[in-house]
Amino acid sequence: MMAKRVGDFRGAAPASSAVIYVGPAPLCVARVGRYPRQEIQESDAACAALLDAARPPAVCGPHMPIAPARGPMVHFTPRRMEVTDTGGVVRRHAGSDGMDAARAADVFDLMIAQAQRRHGREIRRARARGDNRLPRFAPPFTVGQVEVAREYAALTERCDAAGVKCSSMEALGAGGSGRAGDREAAIFRDLQQLRAFHVRIGDGLVKEVRRIRPGGRKRVAIRARYLVDQVCLGGLSLSEVLERNGWAVNAKSVDSLRRDLAAALDRLRGFDLARV
């Protein structure tokens, strides 16, 4: 179908930055316009920033592709244990071609990076005051707390992929033999471990609503299990959890919620279970 011509373009061809707009049928009116240069530059800058954020660390080598959907990456050094000729054991780099490996960054990497930036600002302020006692960096969570949080997230994802809820795990006890039985036994162990994790976390109140505000958004009580799930599974930061439930976001409330999350993660590791 021929488009209806609007205007006379016989004198010169449209510029390279021109855009031809074609209307819907049956008229199919065509117009020539110019796309705003500023919007093009902003779009190019946004795309470049997205690709730059998705770029793998340089220490991982050039073979890892750039994948924006994957999100930011964090590199780590894979190692393996090898037995020497004398019978001893040494640790060696296990990366491909001597390169480091990488994994997708999570919310704990984000919170640790934020804490490192705050620590850098504290050091600069201390040096500006002439203070020789520089503050030491204290990570928001210990290595053990972060590891058990990632283990809990991976275990939950594995159980969700199995398509069986914790309330139905008793039905797997009558599994057959062979590969099907082995699969059911593995699912049973995962569900049993996940149920034990839920018991360890508990369902106690973390942020209790003590008074009702006359106006504005109503506060919602935050429980321990909800806090752990929102951070470990939902990928929310502590500030986002507070904001989503109507609580004020400030240094005091974030630090209080951080301590509650750390205590819940310690219970996941098997510590302080008497307090649940």
C-alpha cells in the first residue's frame, strides 16, 4: 500500500538524523521529523553504562562475554588441593588458563561495598581532623553469616525447582529404588534441611509497631523469617525492607535491622538457638 505523502521532499533527501513516522492503515500517513539529539545522547550513555556495569572483571580473562541480564560480577580465585611427591598437600590456582573465576553479585556484596565506601569517608574525615587513630573497617556481616545466607538461598531455589513443598515431604518417604529413589531421597534431604532452617530462623518480631501514626503510610511489623527471605531470596537491602514496610530509613533503624538479620543468620548456623 502506498503511503500518503505529506510535504514535498523532492528537493533534498532527509538528513541522516531524520526519522520517518508512518501512521496506521488505511491512511498510512508518512511524516519526516527529527529525533531530539539530547535524547539520543542520553540513550547512548545509558546503554554504555549498562554494558560497562555488565563487563566481567579483567582478571577473569577475555573469554567471558558481556551479558547485561546477568548483572554485575564479583571475581574470586578458585583453588584446588594437590598432593606433592613428598606426601604433603599444597593449594594451587584452579582457574582456566591461570585466570580467576566470577559469580553474580548479590545484595550482600552491595551492602559490603556500601560499608567500604562509608569507611573510606570516615578515614578521610579523620585525616582532615589530623587524627592519627584511623577507624578500622568492620564488615556488616561475618563471612560465616554471608555463606549461610547464600546456602539458604541456594537451598530454597533447589527445593522450589523440585516442585514439592515442605508440607508434602512426608509423601516422598515411600519412594522406589533406583534413580527415581535416589532423586526422591535427595529432595527429601533438601526439604528436611530447609524445614530445619525455617525452625532455626523462627518467626519472632524484629520491628514491632508500638504506636499507630495518625497520617501517612501505616507501619507493618517485620518478622525474622520475612526479613531473612526479603534479603536472602528477594535481594532487597535493609533500607528497602524498611521502606517497603513503612518504617523510617535512617542510620539507627538500618543498624538495628542489620543486627537482627545478623542474629537470624547466626541461628541459621546453629548459634543462639535457645533465643528462638
